[in-house]
Amino acid sequence: MSTLLARTGRQRQRYVDQFRLVAGCIPYKLDKNVEDQGCIVEDRVLILMISTPNRNDLVFPKGGWEDDETIEEAACREALEEAGVKGIIGENTLGVWDFRSKSSQNSCSSAGSCRGYMFALQVTEELDRWPGQASYNRKWLTVNEAFECCRAMAEGKIWWPETRLTAVSDNIWGRV
């Protein structure tokens, strides 16, 4: 097991207007097996998604934003805890969306309401052991495969642009 420990509990969680604030990221790296010459950059990008405990879904690492960290620090912490990766976080959010936690999606109360903030994370290190390793499996996907797996991306709540080299060039593609 890992010597790193994941944070647990919700005593330090941030809330605004009954929304639990959640930070996450879309971890990515360049596929070294794809030829660089004449290749469109997006064809070389791989996106990391993780399995969810007790479900077959693939999701991006995300979790509660706590009161002793910035939102960027929270996104990086979640990437480390759930996906076992470290990297360089983008300066701007890829999207903000409101959603219900899976445990309370069928409830009519405001409990379980979350507001998520997603960032790009350029992966610089992939750990062999990480805190959530027993609960989460990693899977590297192409951009198109990730788009098909992610409901929030498909619904336009997380913005991964069609013209992938325009508005996020400073955020992601400028570093590729």
C-alpha cells in the first residue's frame, strides 16, 4: 500500500449556497508512440480517466475542496489521491457545473448538491502506488474516447473545445 494518505471526512469541506464545492481535473499527457511529424497535436494527447468504486463508470478525479487549500491545490490533491498522478495545473477552469452526487441523485432535497470546478492537469509523474489505488483503476484514452465516456463533457458542462487549438492554447496546448 501507499505511504500517502487520502483525506477523509467532510469537516473541512467548503459550501456555498448549499452546494458542496468540488475540484477536479482532466489529466493529460502526450502519447510518445505517435509520430510527431505532420501529426495534429490533439491526436497525440491522451486523457486519464479513473473507474468509480462499485460502478463501471469512468470519471475524472475530483472531490471536495477543503478550507485549507486553494481550488487548484484541491484539484491536484484529488488527482494524486484518486489517480496517482502529479502534474502542472492549468491556470483557468475548463468549466463549472452543478450536479447531484451519485448517492443522492434520486432525492428531492438540496442535500447532495455539488458545484464542480475542473482544470487541465499536464501529467509529469505517474505513481506506482497511491492512496486510492484499491478503489480506482486508471485508464488512458484518446480525447475522443474520453469525450464519449464523460457525460459532463458531452453535455457541454466541461469545455474541451471542438477547435482544440484555440481558446485553451494558453491552458493546455501552449505547453504541449
